[in-house]
Amino acid sequence: MKYIVVTGGVMSGLGKGITAASIGRILKNRGYIVTAVKIDPYLNIDAGTMNPAQHGEVFVLRDGAEVDLDLGNYERFMDIEVTSAHNITTGKIYRTVIDKERHGDYLGETVQIIPHITDMIKNQIRSAALNWRSSEGPADVCIVEVGGTVGDIESMPFLEAVRQMHGESEPGDFILVHVTLVPADTMGDLKTKPTQHSVKALRELGLYPDVIVGRSDLPIGAHTKKKISAFCDVPQRAVISATTAPDTYHVPMELEKEGLAEVLTEFLRLEVHTPSNDWYRLVTKEYTSRITVAIVTKYGVEDVYMSIKEALKHAGRSLSTEVNIRWMDAENCDDTILSEVDGILIPGGFGTRGIEGKIQAIRCAREKKIPLIGLCLGFQLAVVEFARHVAGIPDAISAEMGPGTHVIKILPEQEGETDLGGTMRLGDFPVMITPGTLADEIYQGASEITERHRHRYEVNPDCIEILEDKGLIFSGKNGNRMEILEIKDHPFFFATQFHPEFRSRPTRPSPPFLGFVAACKAEKKTS
Ligand code: GLN
């Protein structure tokens, strides 16, 4: 197994995750099988209980793990599926070590950060890399992204562990890519000092970068590269200029142009393979039309809706349609503005804030025949809206929100659950599709599909019959659990209890998103 460790210097938010994912894509384009591990040095066991407004979207993996959004980037860029083992946190490491201590596994020993914590980190990285299988087989290369910035107290045990891994590796089996900031001063001159300092901090920990990726607003020219090369002991060809790309999916291409592929294959002693251009052809496909979609949100932070944005982009690209997003605050939603857009998307969410605005937006979409897609909470609120305004249950509401007639109620297995971490209905579950419905058309006749879930509530089984009698069609089910809804005589009114956005890939757009974008395009009002 070959490891590419990616660290970050100077500050967070430099696009380390996109760089790691792009490195994966570059190698995959050359026929290598690549997997990835994300290290998050926080004490939480996983991202499930974290506020998305601070950390961005909680991504859900196939096995139900609630993880950092970078894992979503890995899955999309590399077209792979990873598991809980691929997101290592301080919380998980310490919990495992402390459990072992209580069990008596370290009997007689003093349990310490070095070697016990660092050994556990190395074990978990290696077992994630070695146990993972793609449809083509085990990985040739594992990318390990260390979250945070070099110098953070929390990252120290992880950096110490990767330092040890380096020492234990054969030549060519371990390289370090350091992503750093190369800012420009007011005169437009690029400054290398922050990079020098962060490389110095790495060296003090016994880590020496093989490749430096400099994030900069301006292209890093030969003169600056030479300086970085001299100060940081990295050959000039391994100093890579990474300016902000117009589209993150173009980043692998930009890094290729800088010669990163040659440097990686040389340093990792990989055979040189001719790269496939399929990815580049796909992500640079021309748009021939443009639509505007309103996303009715509770948070004004776009990173919270990362996978949704990407899924719209995947569907749009494959239909040569640019999807322009209009972010709308659910608490200030206006029918007049909603009537101007080509489609409305109601995302998932928790809690009561903005609920009435979202219900109003769904009503507007239903009555004015604007294409609508509802995801998870969006699905539940479409049930509430239908119950209130079509089925004659004016006080219909979800049990999550408060008193009223509970058309949405807690999942039976969740009753009495007091822990909030990792206890929802999470991950991949099958959904049976009803023949002859829009869902059947969208999923191209598949009788059973698989999608990812993250919810605690569901359609109240006692309400299904009355809603169906009034014309609501549940076209996807898992036993008596309602998974997809639609209505007749509408260009596109489709909502899912699951999150189709998590399985969407540039190479394989999500079917519900494809259906939605196609309907928006067909009904298009905006220019
Ligand atoms: N809050 C709702 C539930 O728990 C919806 C969850 C979501 O949108 N992810 O069922």
C-alpha cells in the first residue's frame, strides 16, 4: 500500500480536501485504485451531532456513518464508496484505547499518547486502507488527509503517527503533500514567508514535505517556485501552483497542468500509465441552457448544502444545463419570487425554525405547478402541506415540531432513544418502486433501488390511507415505511424520505435530480 499524506499549513479553508480528492482523481485517471482516509482531530466521535452552520454538511456514508463533508468530495471525485473506518477522529481513537484499557488489554502498562494513541492511529489508518475494496479490487494508493493546520495542539498525535509511518515505509511507499497559502501583497508580489514558516513547523515535528501545493490568487511563477523550492528542500517541479478554479471539478486538470501527476508517479515509483481524458471531457462539457432553482433554507451557509449543490450540478451538466441557485431564507419566503424560478428545492433539516415558510413554498409549487423536489424534511413537509390543504387536516404537523395532528411521527424503533449521536435511521436502505409512477420512470423501471437515509421521523402509518385516498401517491416504500411521494397533474412534484444527493456523482448523476432538472428545463421561465 502506498500512502499520500496531505497536511495543511498557515490557515484552514485552503481547499485541502479538494486537493486530496483531486490527487485521487489524477491517479484514478491513470488506472490506479485509490481510497482515502480523513482525519478530524476533534473529540467528537463523528460529525453527527455537530452544527452544520459551523462545520458544513454532515455527509452520510453507505454504512450509516455521519462524517465530514470532505468524505463526500472523495466519493464524488474518485467515484468510490467508503465507510465509517475512513473518518478517524480523536474521539474514536481515545474511545477505543480507553475501552481496551478497561478490558485489561494493556495490563501492567502505563497507557500513554505515545505509543498507545499513536499505535491506534496507525492501526486505524492501515486497516481502513487495507480492508477497503472497490469493485475493481483493493487500493493501490491511500490518501490520508490530516484535518486542521500544522501546529494545532489537537493534530499533534496524528502528525506524530504519520511521521512514524514514514519511518516504517519502504522507499516510494509514503509521500507528504503540504498545502499552503501563498498570498499576494498590495503590489501583487507573491509572499513565501507563510509557506516557509509552516514548513518549518512541519520539520520541527520530523516531517518533510515531498510536494508543496501553493494556494494563491495569482499563478505562482518560476521565480517564486524557485524560492519555495530553496527554502523548503522540495524540487522546483514539486512546487505546484493552485489558483482558485471556476469549478472544483476542474482542479484535477489544473494540478495536472502543473505537472503534479508526473511528480506523484515518480515519487511513488508507480508505473507511468496514459491518462484517460473522460473526466476532463465530462466536467468541461458546454452548457446550452440555464435554469434557476430556489433552495429554501434555514441556514444561510452554502456548505451546509454541499451535496445538494453538487447533485444539481451533476444533473445539470449531463443535461447541458447550468443550474443557477437562488438561496431563499425560509423565514422570508415570498410567493412572488418563488413564482419566478424554474424549480423549488426543499432540503433536509431538523427543528422548527423556518418550517411554515417551507410549507408555504411547497404549497406555492403545488398550486402554481412549479417543479418541486423535497428531500427528507422536505418530504415530510410535503406530506404536512398536502394533509393541511388537500386532505382537510388543518392542524397537520410533524411530531418533531409540536402539537397538532401528527401526520409525521417518530420511527417506532426511535421511541425512548435518549442518545442523539449515531442513533437515527442512517445509511443505505432498499426502496421498492411502484410500477407506472413517476418514480418508476425516474429510476428507469428498477423495482428496487438503494438510497442513503438520515432521519428519526416518518409518515404516520395511520395516515397513509387517508392521504392516498385524497390523491397523494406513495411511489416508493420500504415495507410500511413511505419513502417517495408524488402527485398527479403536476409537471414534477417529487419528494423523498431519503437523501439522493449523497449518491450523486459527476459520472453518475442522481436519478431524482436528473428528473427534477429536466422538468425545470422543460418548464423554464427564466433566461
Ligand atoms: N428532522 C427530520 C427527521 O428526523 C428530517 C431529517 C432530515 O431532513 N435529514 O426525520
